[in-house]
Amino acid sequence: MKNKIYSRRSFVKQNSLAGLAITTGVPLVHLRSQSQQPALLGGQPMIKHDWPSWPIWNQETDEKRLLEVIRSGVWSRAKVVEEFEEKWAKAIGSKRCLAVINGTNALNTTLAQLEIGWGDEVLVTPYTFIASVSSIMFNGAIPVFVDVDPETFQMDPKKIEAKITPHTRAILAVHILGLPCDMRSIMEIAARHNLEVIEDACQSWLAEIDHQKVGTFGHAGCFSFQNSKNIPMGEGGAIVSDDDAFMDRCFSFHNYGNPYGSMAGAVSAGTVMVGTKLRLTEYQAAIGLAQMARLEDQTEIRNKNANLLSSKLKQIPGILPYRLYGNVTRASYHLFPFRYQKQQFNDLSRDRFIAALSAEGIPCYQGYSPLNKMPYLKNAFTSKFFKKFYPANRLNYQKYAEENECPLNDHLCNEEAVWLPQNVLLGSEMDMHQIANAIEKIHLNAEKLR
Ligand SMILES: *Cc1c(COP(=O)(O)O)cnc(C)c1O
């Protein structure tokens, strides 16, 4: 499959045909939006070019690395994986890094090696990908949901302490959508209550709080390199930490329980713990190294475009872009989220808004459904397995469901959230103006679009 290269030239051509003052570099504002017919009703879409396709790779450099691995005949974990780990630890500013098969198992392994499991409760946001929560239950612990701050889309630290019980062992701090959560507050609360902090940074590569990378605040940070992620390698994940003993255990666990330092793949090497096998291949690491080389520049572009787009969207009534916490010095923007308030759009439903924006050539989604309301929870609570390990009074699902209500998250998921995917933020500055213009056009035509 050939990688589709985003052609700026064709973009410029299309837009100069539309009569835009593109050469002047003057931002396009309120471009006759009123008089334009929404694309959903047969008008011209605001964006006519393709967005950068994903993943992006360079045929020369990236494919060379991969070929080298194939031709070496060394395909199982060896030097290339080690190189990736060294470089990722350095990029994040962590002492150690262990590559694993995916972000889900980075989380599973981290919780297991911190001995968080049966009997324990772990605090987590309901606004995340399922793997954050399943890693808790996979280890036998019970997730306790802390409602979100809808302005930031993150776990609201002000609501954490009310959820702490004698069973609470840890806070799983998720930097969801690539926006850092309020780590300073979370670390303070954790210290006060003697809780472990694990960071799910599976959407937050190179994001920073006060110039420190996320993933390095808690005991350990977990990353994903799945194909849709900002540093894609098909499948892949990593754990970072400064705790050597913990990282040695993680290594051993991911390699059948063999002692760390033994040759990869060695059989009967004096197994020290019950482990499993989660080793990354050399192919994946080769792709990861090639991707890592462009992550820094792409992250810069996403930050620049997100700041611009956010400043434009704030001016449109009923469009509320995410708020970053004050000490965030950089975000990853795996997604660009905003809240859509239909009251300001003549009661145009969010579904209809999303259809209208998509028709304008701008990919967008409504995003997550509430994770605290899905059948997996009740199924676990009523399973033979959970009944073996928990007394009946801790498996009262009705009571659990009530205690884990997160009304603000429900509203965010069911009514307001809209996401733009990360590749949109790799577009041009002009694209950001056009996205704002498209939303403005929908706003002005909301009545017609209903
Ligand atoms: C992608 C993701 C994971 C899981 O990573 P995989 O590599 O897909 O297993 C975990 N948490 C969050 C927040 C994610 O976005």
C-alpha cells in the first residue's frame, strides 16, 4: 500500500479557485460564511483536499530499517528492541523503559508488579479507553470511578478524596485524548493517602507538565504504539519507571518469569516468578524507531495548530474547546476535543452537527461512551471468579453502580463531546481557519440543518 502524501499544492489550487486570499497569509475570518450553503444541504464543502493519511512513513528511511531486520534473521527481541527502549526512556526522561506487545499489557503488567489485585480498589476516570479499566479488573481489583471535569475532559482531582476507602490502593491517572491530567494535585492526594500512582499515557507521548514528560510523575507510566496512535508500530507498548527493582520484575514477568538478564528465549533459565510472554519483535521496534524520529516535529505542529484552532473556536457560541491545566507546557493531542452546546445552535442535535461537519470535509466523532455503565462490570461482579475472592457485601452491583454514578461524564459523553482526530492537526494553518469557518457556517445555518 502506498502512503498517500498530503499534497499542499492541490490544496492551494482548490482554495485559490474559491477566491481565498491565501498568499497574503492573512487569516481567513468570517469568510462569507453566512451566504454559503452547508455541504450537508448540497453546498460546497469547506475542505476539499485529503487529510494526511495515517500512519505516515518514509519509504526510503523507514523501509530500510525494516529490511535490515528481515535480512539479519534476528526477529525476536534483541538489539533493535533494546535501542528502542533506550531511546524512548531518553525521550521521556525516565531511567528505564521496557517494551511490551501493547499498551493494554503495559498496564496489566504494571499493576501486577505493584501487586495491585484482589481486594483492592483503584481510582480511575470513566472517560477513557476500556483498557485503562480492564487492566484493573484483569488483576482482580475493583475500579472506582471519579467523575470528570468537563472543561478539561480529565478526572476531577477535587472529587478523588471522597472516593477513597480503606481498600483504595492506587490512582490510575489517565492523560486522556493526549491532554495531561492534573498530575500535581493527583500526586499530592496520593502522597497524603499513601496510594500508588500509575500513569496511563497511552495517548500522551511527549506531553509535558512544567516541562516534565507525563509518564514520569507516578511510579510508572504506560504507553501504546498501536497503529492509530501518534507513534504507530502496528501493535506495541512500553512501561517506563525509575524504580529498578520494579522494572526488573516487569522484565522477568514479560519473559516467562525468567530472571532478568538471561538470554531472550532461553529455556529453563531458572524461572523466578509466574510470568507470561509479552515481548516486542525486532520488526516492531524498527518501525517504532523510524516513527520516533518524526514524533517531536509532529507534536510541535499539532500543538501549534491546536492552539490556533482552539483560539478560533472559542469565539463561536456553543463551541467550548478543552481547557489545559495551567502548568501544562505541551500536549500530545491524540485528539482535539470540544464541547458542543446545541442550545446555541438552534437545538441542532450533536449527531446532526457531526454529520454536517463531516460533510464539510472535516472528520469528527462523538467519542467515548460512559465506561462505568457497560455490561462487563456486572458480568464480573456476578462471575464465579469474583465471588471466590470477594465477600458478598462487596459485590452488590446495584450499590456499586449507584456509588459510581458520574453524571458530568454522562453529559459529556451523551450530549456534548466532539473529537477531531490527530491527523487533522497535521494540516496547514489555513486548514485550521477553514475548520473554524466550517463550524461557523454550521452555526449560522443551524436552523436549516435541523
Ligand atoms: C490505546 C490505549 C490503551 C491500550 O493500548 P493498546 O496498545 O491498544 O493495547 C490504553 N489506554 C488508553 C487510554 C489508550 O488510548
